Amino acid sequence: LQECILSGIMSVNGKKVLHMDRNSYYGGESASITPLEDLYKRFNLPGTPPESMGRGRDWNVDLIPKFLMANGQLVKMLLYTEVTRYLDFKVIEGSFVYKGGKIYKVPSTEAEALASSLMGLFEKRRFRKFLVYVANFDENDPKTFEGVDPKKTTMRDVYKKFDLGQDVIDFTGHALALYRTDDYLDQPCQETINRIKLYSESLARYGKSPYLYPLYGLGELPQGFARLSAIYGGTYMLNKPIEEIVIENGKVVGVKSEGEVARCKQLICDPSYVSDRVTKVGQVIRVICILSHPIKNTNDANSCQIIIPQNQVNRKSDIYVCMISSAHNVAAQGKYIAIASTTVETPDPEKEIKPALDLLEPIEQKFVSISDLFAPTDLGTESQIFISRTYDATTHFETTCDDIKDIYKRMMGSEFDFEEMKRKKNDIYGEEEQQ
């Protein structure tokens, strides 16, 4: 996805783009696999899917589960590039948080917050005061700080200021600010406040939850940006094996494929193409589960997210579940896909993810993958090779978009600017036609 978005943006920027992929489909790791038979093959499961799974073509199974924050950066990229015209989205019906072995709905309205059994009555009042503070907080207006220094005061101190208890802190940091660990508590509060703001503003847009999901699966996203690139003259080649990245004097000059060299000044790729220029920074376990029932205690939702905060299961990082269903054209009628994921911390990852799988029982079929996470050791300053990061365990695209903006800045030497992208499109199409 990062490469597809960048190929779209670079094409809009007037660059000449050639996009090669060794796979027969767009999107690499962020593809959706269809038909279901292909998923069985990919995970080396014997035989074919049973009759009860319905038609194989009705399935589009994401390899990497993520949702879009309604007010987040990816939605902005989609709107500004008008890639939205190729996609349809549905709002995820609810977000849930795990506490003491049970799951509770993350309140999405004031009425829900008052009725929620996640916190006691006095705690609710304090929490409400805190949310009002966050909503009014403006990093450019010191009058809204109330004695907090956004660049110095830690988040731990902000929670203290509002006298919030451990349960509420867990729920705020992990289900609203969407941190995977508790490291944020001792960092300056500005980023956490902005994350909670993003959650609240995203929630305000559609009301049920802050998350959106594209019909037919996440594989639609890279395809949409690939189309954008093609409209602006980009060339796409699928099924194109990469034999060698050609380097002269430490700088990339081309890519060799099937005996020919395509020459270039800059190259963007994922870590799998340049194993000598990346370093392993961890692992993620993901378990794709096919169910014939909605998840218990979610009011039979067609889609939801469940967050299991690390404190609740004696871990350092959270466990996530994303669930979607036939309502999103990704599964056969009456079937549900739940994908559990977390950052690996021990030599027995399957045991680590068990608390999530216990919530999903009975599971009809599961597909387990453990992936290495890579980050570039070469930032491309000399070599002009720009390497994206592997997808982390988060359940939304904010970190992916940060990576895209980082690569853009390293390539172009200037910050990625949404407004400028809008203007460039106007230059090409003229204001009139866009109306």
C-alpha cells in the first residue's frame, strides 16, 4: 500500500513512474486474497474449503487487518486524490475493550458513557471533564492548556490532574489513544491528547465508531492508488520478477528484470526486495479466523474491533481483534472473519494470542502467520533507495501514513503537504472540470 500510494502521489507530482510487482496482484502484503481456495494454498492447508464455506469467490480475506480512522490521514489522502470515487466504505459498528475477562463497548455517545459499566459514577464525571478539556485543547492557544505544558508535562501527570483511576487510564490510553504499550505515560502529553482528539473527531463523523472499512476488503486501497498513478501516466507491471537492483558508485541506477534493465533515479520498495539494507525490529503474530457466528457480547454486530489492553493479560503490548463479515462483501453469507494480532513477546506466540481466540470460539478454520518486522537501515540519502517499513500490529493506518510522509520527505526534501496535492490536481485538470 505504501508503494501504491507513493506511486500515485509521485505521478500527480509529474514524476515518471514505473511500478513493478513480483506478485500477480496489487498491494503485496496489504492485499485481500480471493478466492478462498487461494488462502488455503497460501497457508499450505491440505484439501479445499468445505462446502459450508459457500462460494470461494465470495471471499476477500485481508492478510493484514486494519481499519481507517474516519478523520485520519489515509482518509485525507483518499479524499484529496479523489481515489474515493473507486471505493465504498462502511462504518464499523462498534469498538469494544476487554476488562477482567469480559468485553465492554467503548462508549460512543454521552448517554452510552453514562450507562457504561466500565467506570463508576464519580469516575464518569471526572472522565467527562477530561474529555471536554481534550476537545478544547489547541496546541496553538496556551489559554487552553490550564497549566499543562504540552511539550513537557507527561501524560501520567495529566491523568493525575483529572484524578483518573487505573481502569480509565488503561481504557483511554489503549482504546482511545490506541497505544500498544504504556511507554507513552512518561512522554510529553501533546501526542496523546492529539490522538484522543483524532478518535473523538473520527467518532463524531459517523457516530457508531471512528473506524471505516472498504467494501470488498483492504485490497481495494492499493488498487485505487494504482489507478490514480495510471491516470497520470504511471506504468504498472504485475508478475514481474526482480533479479537485481543495479547500483553504480553507491547509488541506484536501475532495476534488472527478465534480462532487461529499467533505469531510474530513485527507487521505492518494501524490505523484501533489499534484505541487506534493513534490520529486524520484532515480530507480529496474526491469526485469521473464520466463524459462523457473530462474536459473543457484541450485540451481534456485523463488524467490530476488540482491544485487549496489555495490563489485562500481563503483557507489554495490546492484543487486537478486527471483525468483518458478509456485510462488507468479504465473506460468504452468514460468515464472519475475525483477525487477531499482536506484537510477539515470547518464544510461544500462539499462547500469547490465546485470550483473543478464546473470545471467538467456536472457530471454524484458522490461518496462523508470524511475520518479521523490518525497518530500513539505509535512509536513501546516498543510495536513493527508499524502503518502507513492514506493517505493525496497530489496527489502523496512522503509522502507515507516517511512514509514507517520511519517505516522501526523504525523497523530495520537503514535507508532504495535503493542500499542495490538491493544487497540483487543479493545475492538471483545471478548476472547472472538478466542480
